[in-house]
Amino acid sequence: MLDSSSDLKIKFQQDLLSKDPEKMVSLWLLEKIPYIFHDDQELFIDWKITLAQKLQVNVASIILVGSSCVGLSLNPYKNYRSFNQSSDIDIAVVSDYYFNEAWRFFRNLGVRIHSLRPKEKQIIDEHVRKYIYWGTIATDHILPLFPFGRKWQQALLEMSQVCPTQGRELKIRLYKDFESLRGYHINNLIDLRSYLLDRKEE
């Protein structure tokens, strides 16, 4: 593990500029022990098994992403802010079954969409225009609407009481398959590299 948050930021930016995005997404996101687990593989596996049982998904389909995985925020507008006590936990769940169930919910909403809160309608509209293209569903603010939502919401609440995610807000982003997961994050890293290069030229 790197000595400080500044070292981590420098290393991430160096890799972002020098490494292929396909390799970068594996090294920093999808094939590593997340930062929050401090290189404790057994703790990470135990945590994933517990969550997988609660969500009723395969344990291999659960991957931490975002600052809890990398150790810093991948939002450049947050200046690569270090993972801290107020940071939430972003969880990717890869499940064709649950993705299709959520998509059927969207497709069959019909006139019922008018009974939803403005924020919910806005998020659903964003999915139609943006997220579905990448085979992903961001469950923020709309998880309880899905047929499986209450069960998953309870699972996240229970995991917020388990080490090392206790006291944190847990969020799930649902992906149709692993190709969608990799593609989504590779595209984000490409955008992030372009942003970093533009800043260096200023």
C-alpha cells in the first residue's frame, strides 16, 4: 500500500496516462482487494459471501468500485479526494437475471410513471437516455421501486453494520454482464484521462 493519499493520487494519475485502459481497469478496480479492506483478502471474501447470500447472487458477481476500491474519488471535480470517513461504498452487481427484471419494471411502467416523485422520474429518464446503453442500472433513489428492491435495501442496511463497511451508505449499480461492467469503467477511465491531459495543456 502506498504511504499517503498524495502518493496514491500520483500513482493513479501516472498509470492513467501510461497504461492501456483495459489493463488499468483490472489493476485499479476489478481485480484487486479494495482499499477499504487493507489487503485483507479473507475479510473481503467473507464480506462478499455475506452480501451475496443476502442479495441471492453469485459471490463472484459482487465487485467494489469507486473510492472504497481505489482509495480516492475518480470524480475529477472532487480533485481525487481520498477515501475518508464520510465516503460511501459503491458496489457493482453483475446479474443478467436482476438486470432484466429491473428493465422489465422500467418498460412496463406506462402511465404509472406519473405517480412517481420528480426525482424518481428524472432518474428513470436518465436510464432510458444513458445508462441502459451501457448495460447498467444505477439503483440510487429508485431501489425500493424494483420487485427485489426491498430485499436488497434491507441487505445493504445490514451490511452497513458489518466490518469494515459499518456506518457507511452502501449503493448498488447493477450490470447486465461482465462485458458491460468492464466497458462502462473503461469508458470512464478514457474520459478521465482525456480530462487530465486537457488540464495539463492549460
